[in-house]
Amino acid sequence: MIAPTQAVKTTPHRPTLFKSFFQGSFACSTACRDEGRRVDLVINSGHDMLLDKDYARLAEAQLLTARDGARWYLIEEKPGEYDWSTFLPMLHAAENQGLEIIWELAHFGWPSHLDIWQPAFVDSFAAFARAMATLMRNEGYTAPFFTPVNQISFWSWAGADVAWFNPGVSGRGHTLKQQLVRASIAAMQAIREELPAARFVLTDPLVYVAPVNDSAAASEEAKRQHNAQFTAWDMLAGRCEPELGGEASLLDIIGLNYYPDNQWFSNGDPLDIDNTARRSLASLLEDVWQRYQRPLLLAETGAEGNARVAWLNGVVEQVTQAMDLGVQVEGISLFPAVDYPTWADARRSPGGLFGLPDANGNRTLYEPYALTIRSQQIRFKNGGRGAQET
């Protein structure tokens, strides 16, 4: 008699990596647009003047882990000289409010005295990262979280394929991706020499590209575009272009940024939210997990206006489905934590938990969003769908 096949039981994943599963992300791009006009979203959102208040707001909402930026262009205005006056207030404000911060070291911007295409850019970034690690070690940190270069793939496409922002060229996206990978590797190695227990969240968009028709050519093109999202992570891990210096130990925590417009057809047309050709977020998370077997953080997600609540509920449902299958998702970071004028066109981005500040520095809470976040936190704390809030 042949014994019946038994289904393999999957142990649901319970996150433990971060201080809180639900997190907040601050807009901290410092990209240059329009022939050198820098757009610093830390300033534009009012966050630079409201650090204690903004961090206190997150702490009150029990978003105890957050993503924020150490603005390299301000810290190293002169080559090799580091002025920490814009960073230390952030570090100390977060400490005062009991927040754990994932610090971004380069979010689409760099000091004006550097040429991003030259080897000196990599060396300077590694030296900055080392100085940052030394500072934090002296401040008593032993295992901080860093994102060396935010969204390598997106930056390469936006800055060197379609010229949306710096370096503002076309047709050089892959070359820029290689350079940003080199810089990330050099920075991580420098940080680990000073802080061996430091952790790295390596962010890029999570996308799905569908074929525009049923032809073999369309399917192949969609597959090519879809798989391009993995190139930077593969480079960092040494799976491709090993001459860049990547190795498996550098692929630490994979940060995935996911929005309503992160799925499209191979001809560029959007895949509307109700299109049956869309794939579930749970299946996309499982793909990344199976490919890398590394912890995952949904590092940015959100929608604008009245869509915020439904989007978050849907994301949490999909994430918990993935976690029930054993996918190691360690958190969901809501972006933006506070509203800001968008870097692309200065339009207000009404997607935050808190609005832009008034003249007195007060931000308006978007209550439907806050209530939804709280209900999801309670659900996770009570063990809903195999997840657990710490």
C-alpha cells in the first residue's frame, strides 16, 4: 500500500527584528532638479524644525521604528570635513522619544563637490559611512540600522535613464547602477569595520510587469522588465557582475517599496488596481523570499487621500497571508509619516498620517488612517493571521 502524500505544514512567521512591526518613513530625498536646484524634503516637510514633535507623534502612535535620512550634502559640504550639526539633533530627538531609526545615507543626493561617475565618489561615500559609524559608536550604538543608498534601481532609472533628477542624463542607467552598487558595498564594508553588528536595509521598488498581449515576444519582454528589479540586489550579493565586489553576506535585510502604481504592462500602461492581470502582493513577497531567503521589510507603502485606509488594509491582509506561508516579513513602514510637497512637482502629497505643519508647527492627524493603524496593531498584538506586534 502506498502511503498518502502528506501536506508540508508551514510555520507562520512571527517578526522580531525591529522595535515595532508597523513603522513610519519620513521623506528625506535631497535630489537636485532643474540644473542643480536641490529639493530637500526634510526641509520642505518642516521635519527639520519639528524633530521632537514629529518623533513624539510617531511614538504616540506606537510606530517605534522609523526611516529617516542623514543628509550627506549638508554633513560634508567641504571635502573630508564632517559637520554633524544637522544629524545629531535627529539622533538625540529619536533617543528622547524612544524611536529606533533606520538611517539612510544617500537618498538621491550627494555633496556638490563630488562627481558621481568618478571613483572618488565611491571612496568619499565609504569615508562618510565610516565617519557616521564611528560617530554612532561613540554615541553608544552597537547595532544600528542603515540604508547605504536608497533605491539603487529607481535612482539609476530616474537619474540616468529618463533624467528626472540628478545626474540628469539618459542611456546610462546601468552604469549608474554599477556605481551605486560599488558605493553601497564600500560603505557597508567601512561601517562593519567600525560596527560589526550593524544591519543594512537595502531598498528598491517591488514591481510586477505583465505582458501586453499573449505573444511569446511580449511575454519575454515582460519577464525581462520584471526581473530587472532584482539586478541591484543580485549585484550586492555577488550573484552577477562579481567584479563589483558583492558577496552574499552583504545582502542583509531587503527593503521593498510598494505603491498602487507598482504594477504595469510591458508597454508602460498602468495595471489598474482592479485589473485581473495584477498579481497579489503576497505572491510577490513570496517570490522575493524564495529568491533570497533574507528578511523582508515593506519599507515604503501608502496611497493618497481617501485611498489610504483601504490600501493599508489590503496591504496588511496580503502581508499576513505571506507570513502565514512562512515568508519572513519583519515590518510595514508607512510612507510618508508626514505630508510633504513632492520632489517631482512641488504638489502636496496628501498621503501621510500627519499633514503639513501650520504656522505654529502643528500637524493635523488624519484620523481615519490613525484608527486603521491602531486597529491593525491590536490585531497583530493579539496574534492575528500568524503575526505579532512587539
